[in-house]
Amino acid sequence: MMDDDLPETVKKCLDVLEENIEILANLELDLEDEKEDELTPDMELHQLYDMTEDVAESSRLKRAESNFVRRQTEDSL
């Protein structure tokens, strides 16, 4: 391999790494979501509303965490 090919090879490796990190993060989030998927019978409307807010907040936190990890990984490379 020529020295001129090295930057392109590094870029390809970084692209593959970035793809895999996102896939693994999504898998982790999916597995965590499965743990949280539990039906509770006979819920009141206000309980459903509160649960909806909790799910939305949890989703935002997970997305923020995933983005933070991605940025840290990009910065360390």
C-alpha cells in the first residue's frame, strides 16, 4: 500500500467504526426498551399521561447519551 492510500484507508476505517457504534448503541437501546415494555392493566388516564411523559423523557435522554458517546468517539480518533 502506498502512503497516499493511508488517509483514505483511515477514513474508511473510521466510517465503518462510526456505523458499528451507532448499530451497537441502537441494539443496546432496543434491548433496554424491551425490558421496559410491560403492560399494566386498568390504568387511569392520568397514569397513562404520566407514563407517556416518562417515555418521551427517557427517549430524549437515551438519544442525548448516544450522541454524546458518538461525539466522544469521534474526538478520540
